[in-house]
Amino acid sequence: MSAPTTSIDPRFSEPSAAATSWEAARDVLERTELAWLTTVRADGRPHVTPLVAVWLEDALHFCTGEGEQKELNLRHHRQVALTVGCNTWDRGLDVVVEGEAERVTDPERLGRLAEAWATKWDGRWRFEVREGGFHDEVGGQALVFAVAPRKVLAFAKGDAFSQTTHRF
């Protein structure tokens, strides 16, 4: 992934604020346990749902069962937003990744992702790779998607509130 073009939006930032670095925003993406996925239904209505996500190989990854609302939405609209951060107004860093959800089916990449899921959550999310997706111990299949960022918004809170945009 090439380095993004970074800019701070003075309309939504305090005069003393500095732009949030891509490294700081990426660190939040790497550490996050829960993301909020926004998709668009076929009729144009939004759908938002929490899910676990993994940052790996310059993309944020999530999985969903076939026929779940988010998967149905992705059949019509691949543009998504994934929001991570903390639920406070006066501290922390919130990050929004905008991009296109692309299905991951390559067995080697799925293997790396399955390992990342298991490692990140101390073995509580274990998947076997087969048939172009993840399978859990009860036989459920999950489709895996990658969102390579096109634009990332970083909202710094605390001493100096700011809004930074990273474009790829």
C-alpha cells in the first residue's frame, strides 16, 4: 500500500490540532476488536451492524454468513464504511474506513486470515478454511471480505479535536 495523501480539515479541527498520522490511524485499525459495518440495502436504506474485524495485508477484513443482511446488501452495493474507535466524546481516536468490499477466496490468504482471527481473540474465533471461505466447528460457513481503504477519516478527541483525511 502506498502512503496516503493526508490533510486536516480546519472546519472541524481546533486551530492547535495537528493531522492524525496514518500510522496512528492504522494502529487503531490493527488493535480494534469491534467495528461497525455500514452497507446499503437494495432499496437504498442503510444497514449498520457490529462485527469483529482484522486488519491484515493493508485491508480491514470481516466475515458474514451467506444470506445474512449484510451479505445480501453486498450483492447490490459493494461500497461500505467500517467505523472503529471508542464510545467517548472527549478522548481517543475514531477511525472510518471507506472502500469496496471484495470477497476473499484464495486459500492461502484465507489461511493467514484464519490464523489472524484465532490469534487476535486468544483462540475464541477459530475457523477452518475450505470451499472459498471460513467454516466453524458447528458447520457454519462464513464468507470473508476485504476492504482496502480508499479514504480513511480519523477523528481525534481530547486536548485538540481534529478531523484528518487519508486518501489512497
